[in-house]
Amino acid sequence: MQKYGAQLRILHWLIFVGFTALFVVGFFMTEFKEAEPWHLYNLHKSVGVLVLLLAMLRLFTRATGNVPTAEAFMTTKDEKVAKITQYLLYALMFIAPVSGYIMSNIHGHAVKFFGLSLPTLFAKNPVLEDFSHEAHEITAYVFLAVIVLHIFGVIVHHAKGHEILRRIT
């Protein structure tokens, strides 16, 4: 069994923890708006920027590093599903935080990275506020669904006795 390199394994789990935190914080900050959890919004944005940076590093590391080949037990269908899921995960690792950044700007809010002000790339635009909010929210739910699909695939292979999880741990 071939394993992913240490850098990719570490980045995989850091990004997983980051997005898990983003989903949890995102849920609480939007469900309890009346409590005005503004500190949660700043935390959510900071972690979102961090995860985006980690995803960029992961993509670079993957492009320049050693990636194991598919396991022998993988059928052609398994490989296709895995590739599609992988491409979707990578795309959503970028789309989710970028759409959040755009949404913040369009709503007239700054994005700070743990207190460091980042540039405003889009002007406040009340016409696009609802659209940008919906785009970010839908992206997050699609991302969550693809993550669940990814985890389900790992569980199915594990149940069949395949040690696929060991490649990334």
C-alpha cells in the first residue's frame, strides 16, 4: 500500500478540521443572529482565509509531490467516482471561502485574518447581497454533501477490508 506524503496527510487533516470548524461556527452564527454573534463572524472569516491558504498549499504540494497510484482493488467505476469526488472537493475548497469573501465585501463588511485587515475586492452592492449570500450557503451545503460522499466511500472500502484510510493517516 502506498501512502500520501507526510505534507499532504497533514494538510488533508488540517483542512478537514478547518472546514469542520467553519460548518459548526457558520451554523451557530446564522442560527442565533438575534444574539449578535459578531465575534463568530470574524472567527469564521479568519478560519476561512486560513483554510483557503492551506488549500492552495495543498494543491501546490500535490502538484509537485508524490501521489500514490490507485489501489489494485479499485474498479474503473470506483476510480471514476473517486476522481470526480476529488475534483469536486478541490473546487469547493476554493469556491466556498472565495464566495464567503465576496459575500462579505458585497454586504459592506471587511474581511480580517485574525485581526489583519484584508483588501476589499468588491464594493458594497445591495442588489447582489441576497445572491451572494445564497451562493455561499448553497456552496457550503454542496461541499458538506460531497464530504459526506467522500467519507461514505472510505467507510464502504473499509467494510470491504480495504485499508484505504491508511493512505492518508
